[in-house]
Amino acid sequence: MRPALFERGGLKQEVTIRDIVTNYIYENTLKVLRLSGLDILLALEQSATYFTVEAGELKVAESFLYPKAQPYNYDMWEGIEYIFDISKPIGERVTKLTINGEPIKMDEEFDVVMSSYRATGAGNFDFLRNRPVVKEIQIDITELIADYILKHPFIHATCNKNWQVTF
């Protein structure tokens, strides 16, 4: 399972502009939306539909594979901690949702950055469509990635394990 950035196989040790454009093929910019805790919960519940359990194994749900693979419609979130329990019914799979160790209140507001694609509600995230826009970054994401890599020629990737999928 790969996010949109790694749609074409990931990045190598030495990265060229072509590698970036080949891996992130979408013409998206960034938007910052003001979301409630409930919006975040709904977004996570939608992302949890990406998974299914077949014969005791965690798998990608068929609706994300056919008729066309859609890994770009699965989102991972940073800055919060959450758990998906795929044994539960769709809509009840988020069993933990915290920020800084405290439960997120459903009426609490957060400014969240996301792709312009997701901010339109695309990928069955309709509830995001009319949320207040706090800021728009009118620079293509591929350009932002390239600029970051040029400024940081040595990147040490880490994983903080802020989310988990159980079944």
C-alpha cells in the first residue's frame, strides 16, 4: 500500500526531477482547511474503508483495486494518533483518535493541510468540500517536493508509528 507520492515505485537513493514527476504525477497544490474533530473522524473512517480482511489476512478492499487502482484515495495522517480496527463495521473502525495523548473533541477545530484534490472532497471525502479554506499554497506539489530535496540533499526518513491497523 503506497500513498500517491510512491504511485510509480518510490524514490531511489539519488533523486532526479524526473523521478519526482514520475512518482507524483498529479497536478495538485496544497490547501489548509479548518476541520472539526468530527471531520477528522469522518476522514479517517473513509480511509479505513481501504482495508478488508480475507481468510484472516489484511488486504486492500476490492473497490480500491478495481476497475482501477486507487491508492491515492487512502490517506495517512500526521500530528494525531489513531487506530483502525478492521474487524468492526465500516463507520465504526476508528477506535482511537487522540492528539498529544488526549482524545480529540468532535467540536474542536484544527487547521489541516491537504492536497487540492482531497480538499474538493474527491475520493469519497464529500464532507470536506465546503470546509473553510484558511490558506492556499499555489505551488505545484511536485515543485514543493523538488525544492525540499534540493534544500535538503540528505534526507533521513523515519516513521513515528502514530497509527495502527488491527483486525
